[in-house]
Amino acid sequence: MHVKLDALAEKGFAVLRNYEGPQVPPEEWMQLEYMDWKSGGDTNFAPIASALGEMECAGFWDHGKPDKDGIWTKNAELCPTLVKWTEDVGARYGRVRIIKLNPNTEAEAIHNLHLDDNNRLNPDGEGWVVRAWLQLTDDPDSYMILREDKNDPSTESRISMPRNRQIVIDSQRMWHAAWHPGPEPRYALIVSFESGGALNKWIESQS
């Protein structure tokens, strides 16, 4: 029904080479306007692209759109390196935002395992929407926990999150949440991308 990526077919995720471009200055995520929006823990989000370019975290479907064709918000003016990272992927993007995750426990992370709703209103025949993460803070002792089956630990994978880690996840297929011991908040860029030739080419270039 939708175009999907061979790179995600087996595991549902791909861990890429660490980002090697211009380093993102911390002020690009620290000075943004954040919204109190909870997802997978004690989180806040800074919208960089939204459905209509407004400062909101609501789903694109609230505006009759699939999670594609995001419009830059006023936050985008403050984070040019992150905007360029998104555009350089070359794929059609939807929501673009920074997640701020406050410290949690392993048990809390497992309790918060969830699936994303990425493909509501996504027309048949178009590319399946997946998500890419760019880790901004250096948290090598924190992990993205992924499970094919939420209640089956044998289906679990864990990905450490040092600074510049790049991951692409079919987050509507894979149950996921981050375990972040802290002590400071964890920050990462999350972008919804449409599966297709452009995203596949970028994944190959970063593998």
C-alpha cells in the first residue's frame, strides 16, 4: 500500500554513521521555544517545522494533512544547522522538532514504550513515513530501547546515544522509548521523512 525501505525491512531500524558535518552549536537547541508536550516520558518539544508553520506539536492530521510537507516555524530561524541537516537529507519531511527528555529510569522507559502515529492520512502509493533521530547532547550511557513486540524482551534492541548518533526508525512498527539516566536533560532532533529513493540514497551515504 505504501513505498517502504529495504534498509528497514529486517530490523525496523538502521543505525547510521555518526554525523560528520558542521557541529551544531548548543544554542541552536537551548534557545528555542519549547512546548509542554508529553511523549514517552517527561518531555518537552521545540517545533521547528509543523503542519502550518505554527508553534504547535499536534499531529498534521488535525489540519487534514499527512505527516509531510512541514512548514518552518519561527524556531527555524534560530537553528540553521539543524534546518540544513534536515534539508540535506533530500527527502520530503513533515514534523521537525527537538525533544528534551528529562532523566528517567530503565523501568520508566520500558513502561513508556510506544508506537508513533506517522501515517494517518498518508495516501496509498506514497512513501511510508519513518523518523530520523540526530542526537545532540552526549549521552553514551543512555539508550533508545526498541522492541518489535512491546511485551517480549527477546525482540529488544538497544542503541546508545552519544553525540552525533544518527538513527532511522520505522517508529510506527517498532515500540520505542529512551532510557536516559541523566543527570542533565537529553536533547535530540527528530524528523519525519517519507520513504523513497531520496531517503534510501541518504541512508546509503550515511551507512
